[in-house]
Amino acid sequence: MLSKPTGCDACVLRDKGIGFVPDQLAVGEPSLVVIGEAPGRNEVEQGVPFVGDAGWVLKSWGLDVIPELRLFKEQKKIQYSNILR
């Protein structure tokens, strides 16, 4: 689902930022798909997945440390998404 959902007003963060966090798509076919549970406050305010605490952990413990994952990141072959938007 890449289009913006309509009719949802149950989230307490809906009035902050854009209220919807779209996928951050890979360039071409992704080599890795990272799926989070739900966007947090930072993600909702910026409209970008994995820019908060979970993103920091993901990058500092994985994407910037493991050579294969670093290469996927540099080649923009990672798609970021959340189960809830």
C-alpha cells in the first residue's frame, strides 16, 4: 500500500506532522526489506520511517557495522516500512 490511507483518526499522533509515514523505497529491486511495528513520534513528525530511536539502533548496530548491510545501504537497496502507517 503506497497511497495515503483515508478516514483514520484513531491515532493520538494524527495531528502531529503529516500523520502518515509512507514506505521509503529502495532504488530498483530491494536486497533487504526492514519492517517495523509502527512509526513513532519522530517518524510521524518527519514523515520518514526509521528516523527515531529504532532507526538509530538499526543503523548503529547493523547497517553501519555489517559490511553486507552497509553495501545495501550505500546502493540504496533497502526498503523501509512499518506494519502500521
